[in-house]
Amino acid sequence: MADKNKKVIQWDRRNILDLKDLSKEEIDLVLETAKSFKEVSKRDVKKVPTLRGKSVVTLFFEPSTRTRASFELAAKRLSADTINIAASQSSISKGETILDTARNLEAMNVDLIIVRHGCAGVPDELAKHLKGSVVNAGDGCRAHPTQALLDMFTIQERFGKIEGLHVGIVGDILHSRVARSNIWGLKKLGAKVTLCGPPTLMPIGIEQMGVDVSYDLNEVIEKVDVLMLLRLQRERQKDNFLPSLREYAKYFGVNKKKLSKAKKDLVIMHPGPTNRGLELSSEIADGDNSLILDQVTNGVAVRMAILYLLLGTKT
Amino acid sequence: MADKNKKVIQWDRRNILDLKDLSKEEIDLVLETAKSFKEVSKRDVKKVPTLRGKSVVTLFFEPSTRTRASFELAAKRLSADTINIAASQSSISKGETILDTARNLEAMNVDLIIVRHGCAGVPDELAKHLKGSVVNAGDGCRAHPTQALLDMFTIQERFGKIEGLHVGIVGDILHSRVARSNIWGLKKLGAKVTLCGPPTLMPIGIEQMGVDVSYDLNEVIEKVDVLMLLRLQRERQKDNFLPSLREYAKYFGVNKKKLSKAKKDLVIMHPGPTNRGLELSSEIADGDNSLILDQVTNGVAVRMAILYLLLGTKT
Amino acid sequence: MADKNKKVIQWDRRNILDLKDLSKEEIDLVLETAKSFKEVSKRDVKKVPTLRGKSVVTLFFEPSTRTRASFELAAKRLSADTINIAASQSSISKGETILDTARNLEAMNVDLIIVRHGCAGVPDELAKHLKGSVVNAGDGCRAHPTQALLDMFTIQERFGKIEGLHVGIVGDILHSRVARSNIWGLKKLGAKVTLCGPPTLMPIGIEQMGVDVSYDLNEVIEKVDVLMLLRLQRERQKDNFLPSLREYAKYFGVNKKKLSKAKKDLVIMHPGPTNRGLELSSEIADGDNSLILDQVTNGVAVRMAILYLLLGTKT
């Protein structure tokens, strides 16, 4: 499994909290490592003994089917033992701090905690006080580093590179941890990033992250190599960020007609779950240019790589 | 484990959706294969490496403890990795189609999805679009093929045959996927089937499936070899199908007195969970003629056989 | 793994229901066995094949993250297959008795059921009718034997003995299964036990268990070697057992000032989850005298020992 000697030298990170912290070299290493793990999931026997006897806990304070399943499959294919804890944010109010919860898991000699929480910074707070590893599976509107890594893996797989590509990220940038993590990662790897969405969903001053901003999807479509669509969280609509879903779909939804002026090899990405008819038409979601299911496939490989780098190279 | 060469030749089915589709030979093969797997669960080490490295997902849109546990044990005893997803039907309304959910699981290289859903036809719809295998663990009022297979296994185990036996199915036929799947299977294997229940719970025209219908349990009891009682779902009582539970128990509940005119070797079956005092008295549920717990035991063996036939013979 | 021959001879218990039933020798054997298993969780590969092919079910009728995780980790580190069932007490009212649920699991050839239930006696009722093993993970206000065993293991680890020590148990004794199990266990091993708490939360006649009772924490603190604090279940406060949480914290909460007259090597224990600021201050919870996280660590070892003794020595 990969060139161990080389990797042990380069990787000394204990947690994956935010791509802001990772160097270009570290990101490259994750992507390279994921390549060899992608092959494992294609085998008849999708299992390697790499993390046998390691205990991995998913600690999800927000419901998630797909991300939890992706991590759980990744851990199981590496032969780790997995424990799922679906915690309600309200249980915290019963008196125990989240730190106590995590310390308890550590006291049980858990090697790695995969945490998702509605509040930004919770994974870092855990990591600060724990000896084991922490992987951020999404915290508030801040970071979702494994999603961005699998997105970059998917782009690199298709184009053979990331440097010099132009990526458009479309939708509710304001609330998107996926957007933030992708911006950090893509910029480090040399891509140009243009954000696009309604003004009410565009964070003020976001240009300081080194990105362009546009409010005109048609203009963006003509220029980019990758169009990364964000999930519109309908439950937020009550906050009046949008006049209507229909209007959102009209201006920021992607359909075949809008793509007529795009580059031939433009690819469409979406972190899922998609709202068909809203962020994109079914035609586009299921079309030749869509990498949406590749992203899901690569998610398992990238998460296997991360678990391996965090746990498998220790002795 | 069984005579592989023989079986690989006969079995080329990718899914188990409805016994309506299976041939007599295929059903026979499942029952025969289950025999060898039944022995595994009696061992001290209840585990064979048959499906090592396979990923099996239970995707349940209706709550179920026992069916899910039975499938999960079956998969684990075959050394497959299992992931449980308890989906609420409401989550589908959040924008993602069930097909997207399934495609995502397939993109994660899941080998087999065990699905239960309140709507008839959902497993078929999944199977139509997926490359992996689908097992129907109950869809609406339509089919519950693994339940019927374990029922037939249990009958065959007791009587040494199914052909020529007379099976009475008693209760809420209208809403019963268990009844429908048993009718398909039992008729294919040459049993005579008589349905019995209140007229309001008997589907109009059901005789076209090749069964007899009776509204008099006493009359049925005298003739049959097997009395298969259906669970009465109390939550349906509000729909006024029944005058009262008490009346149901009086006319269609089985107790010792009613069995006085039955054949000596009559057996009582029930898919569980039982309503003691309603469909049957405790005396009968726990009596010598009851095969209820055998059904549960055989459920694991039959499900192991199905997982093996769908996944284990591929190369 | 330990001296098997010796142990097979001594241990012939099928269930762990209540420490009331265990002899001093049996408790000693659990504690001694746990020592060798504690080492497993410190290894790089935290896994031994002891219970390979055994099926262990957690059947929890009360929500619990930490106890379930502790048992699940224990089972997985022994290579058992685990199935989690989170049952709602209300589902029982749907017609199936808890005994039917358990019999069904046994019919699936489950080797051991770990049960938690709000009603005292449920685990015993299950054990009476089942051939497999039952471990009580807490029943009502009556018993929580694995918690008491891990508490005793932790005390013995620190002091090298239990006999002759003086243990103070502080808090809501009335509702505490942890207190009851510890009293049974500690008395059998020769400790002196003093209970302390508000009069409204002290069971009448509890002295008959061979313990002292005090209503003055300061007085108790001066005398004891171990101070075992119980979780105050805030949800009970509506029953008016306490004037206010603030008053409870004032009289029965432990802080640095109150410990000034304590023995130098006094240790603080708590079954968790703690209510910081109520039963104890953060300073004390995280202080040098606190064994709270040791208890958690030892919980896995003790549960491994119990699973091993109940299942691993059979042939």
C-alpha cells in the first residue's frame, strides 16, 4: 500500500480540522495516497488489514447519512472497528460538556474521532485537549476538509492537474463549509476560483481569500473548467435570504441551455444531496459532464487515505 | 459450503424482489442452500469467511428491529461489512430522491442493499437502476420475499416437503405482504392455500391467485396442515376495518379449544411480533405445535443463503 | 490471556445481574481477569480473537451513549460480532413482550444480551427464560453491576486493595443503581461504606445493608479514602426531592475548599456523565485526585473480562 517510507517522513499531522492549516505538500500527499486506496474499493474483497485493532468513532451532532456511511465504509475497509454515536445537540445541555464526551471516548482508548457539529470550532476544541486524532466531518459554516479533498481528488483525476484550472463555486457561499474548504484547498494547489451566487448569500469581503466574485452565472459558465454547485439548504429559506426558490433556480440553477456557451470539457460537481430542478436539472446531474457520483466514490478513497495517514503510519 | 459447482450454474439472479419472479427451481435452491448455512449458526464460532470484504447496507425506511437484526447477523456471520441506515421517509422530501440515495451507496461500491419501504415497488425501482444487488425486506403491502422463504424452509424442515400440504393463512390478508409472498411461493411449490379472515380484510378477487377463501376459522382449522397467523396491526384499527379487537380475537384468534378438531401434527406459524391474546393465546404461541421461534432461527439461515447466492458465487 | 485452566474451574455463572448474587471469589476473579484485558486496550492492535464468531446484542431501552460504547468496544476488541438495538420502552406496548423480543434474539443464536431497562428486574426476567447469557447494564434504581465492578477495579488499582478502605458514596442514593451495586460489592470485599446525601434522597432503612449514613458531607470527607459522587439527575428535580440545585451544590457538591480536611490520598470517583459545578467543581473533576477517566478506561477492561468469563471459557 503506497510507498510507506516516503510518507512516514512527510506526514506528522495528528488531526484534519481545516484545509487552511494544510500545506500544498500535505494535500498532495493525501491525494496521492487516496489513489492507491481507490483501487481497494474496486476489488472483489474490499478490505485491507491496515487499521486492524484500531477503534474509530463517528460522533455526529448533525444528522448525516452519506458522510457517516462514507467514513464508516472507509474505516471498515481498512479493518478498523467502528462505533457510531448519533448525539443530539440538546443532550449536551444535560450537563456534560462535549469535551467530557470526547475525553470519555479517549479514555476508552479510541484512536480517532470523526466529528460533525453545528458549531464552528468544535473539532479544534476537541483536538486541543485530546491525545487521539480528530477528523472534522463538518463544523457549522466553517470547514468540511474531507469534502474539499475528495473534490480536489476528483478534479485532479479528470484533468490530471489542479494548477491553472478555473473553478466556479455556485450557490449559498455564505453558509457553505464546503465552499470555504474548497477555496483554501484549491488556492493552495494553484487553481483560480470564482464564486457566484445571489448577493444576499455572498459573504462580504470574501475576495480577501484570493477569489473573484460574480453575480452572473452565465458569465462564469463561459470561463470555468469546473462548476461546483452547492446544495441550497431549503430550511434556510425562511430567513429570507432568497425571494423564492423559483427565482434561485432561474438565475443560479444549471441546465443544458445555460451550458451552451461552456467549455467542451467543463465538469459539473455537487457535494450532494442534490435538489434536482433547483441547483441543477436532472439532465445535467445525470449527464456526461457530471462528476457527482465520482465524488462519492472518491470520498471513500480519500477518507481511507486520511485514516491511514493519521493512524496507519504510527508505530 | 454446499456444492458450489452445481449452484453457480443454476443461479443468475441479481436481486430478490418478489417471489412472483422466482421459479420453483430457484426457490428450491435457496431452501437447499439455507440448510448448510443453518449449521453455521449452531457452531461455537458462528462465522464463515464467505463474504469477507463485501459491503452490505440495510436501508430501512420503516422501523424494524427483528428483520434488520436478522439480516445484520446473517451478513456478519458471512463476514461481510455492514452499514445500517435508518432513513425516515420524510427525509426523502428534503429534495433527494430515493434513487439518488441508492446511487450514492452504489458509488461507494456497496455490493448489496437490503431495503424496506412503506411503498410497494421501491425495491424494484432501485434494482432497475443499480448495478449492485437489492433484497426486498418488505415493501408496502406487496412483498416480503425473505419472510416467505423462511416460512417455506420451516414448513419443509418439519414436514419434509411442501407439495401437497394445505396451508391456512389467517388474518389481515388485505394489508399483508407476508401473505402475498407466501401465496406466490407456496403455490409454486405445490401447496394448497386457504385464506381466512374478516371480509373487510380480504382483498376482492384474491381467488385469482389460485387460493381458496374462507371466513370461518373453525372450518379451516379442521383441514389444514399449517396455520399461518398474520400480525394484526393495531394501528390500522382506526380505519374501521374491524368492529373491535375483542371480536377479532373471538372469531380469528387461535386458542387451544379451537384447535381441538385440528390434525394432530398441525403446526402454528406467525411472522412476529405476536400479539398474545389477539391472534393467538400464549398457550398456543409457546406450545409444542408452535414453530414461531424456528421461523426466527431459520430466518438467519435463509438470509445467509440469499446473501451467499447473490454475492458469494460471483468472481 | 490469563490462566485459563484456573478460571474455567472457578466460574460457572451464566449471567451478571446483580452483585448481590456474586461471591467475593467471583468478584475477585472478574477484577483479576480485567487486569490482563486492560493491557489489550493499550496495544497498537487493540484486538484479540477470543470471542470470534460470537454474537453479542446491546438491547437498550434507555438511551446511553457511554455505557453502550464501552460494551461495544469491549465486544469488538474481543472480536465478537455486535448488533445494537435501541428500543423505545413504548414499543413494548405495541403488543410484544420484552420476553418475546429476547426469545427472538436467542432464536437467532445470539450468545449474549446486554440489557438496560428502566424497570428493576427486567434482566433477571430475561435470564430466567433464556439459554444465552444476560448482562445487566442497568435496571431501574436497582443494579448496575458492571459499573460497580469497574469502580472496584479502579479502587483496587489505586490502593492495591479494597479491604479496610472507607468509601463515601454521595448524592441521590434513593434513585441510584450505581450506589446499590457498589454497596453490595464493596461490603463483600471488606470495605466500610458511608452514604451521604439529603434526607429526601436517602432510602429509609438503608443501614440494613451494613452501611453508615451521614447527612454532613464535611464530616464524611474527613474520614474516607474514596469519595464516590453520584450523578444528580436533574430531570428528577421536578419531583421536589430537592429545594434547589443551588442548595444541593452548596451542601453536597465537592470543591477544593471542602477537601481541605480530607486525607492526602483521597480519591474522587464519579460514574459520569458529570454535572460540573453541581456534584463537583471542574477543579476537582480534572484534579490529581480524580479517577473519573480511569473509571472509563477500566470500564472497557472489566466488560471485556465479563464477556470473556461468560462466553470465552465455554467450549
